Amino acid sequence: MENYPTTAERDSSSEDPIRNAMLRKALDDRERFLNSCPHLRAYQRQIDHLLDRAGNVNGRMAVLATLAQAKMLELRDRLNDLNRILAGPSD
């Protein structure tokens, strides 16, 4: 499987062994998750691309907040659709 270097990986060039170990574990966990859900790999590539272009930490946080908000709005729309179905025909 492909491993994509991210901004976080490139930023880990500091000599902090705890930070590096935590980052390595997070990346390994992500890879295991993507191996179990390969249909999400393309979405992860999109996220990595956006984060790489975001610049600094504040930009990355803004990107993540925007992505999370978009998914919440999508879930809200689907929930509204389900509520309409469950409510049945209106007279």
C-alpha cells in the first residue's frame, strides 16, 4: 500500500522522540484503518492534499473544521430525508 507523506510528517523533523513516536503511531493507525476501509483512501488523499496546501497549523485546523462541518451538514440532510420517510405521507 502507498504511504503518503503529509505536512505533519515533514514537520516532525524535530528531535522530539515522544512527538515522533506519537506521530508514527497515529500514521500507522491511519494506515490500518485505510486498509480495512479502502474505499476511504481517495478521500484521505483529498484531505492530505488540502492540509498540505493549508500552510500553517491554523490553516490546517480551519481545513479540518470546514471538512467536519460539511460532513455534519450532509448527515443533517440525510437525517431530514429519513424523518420525512418515517413520517409517512402528509395529508
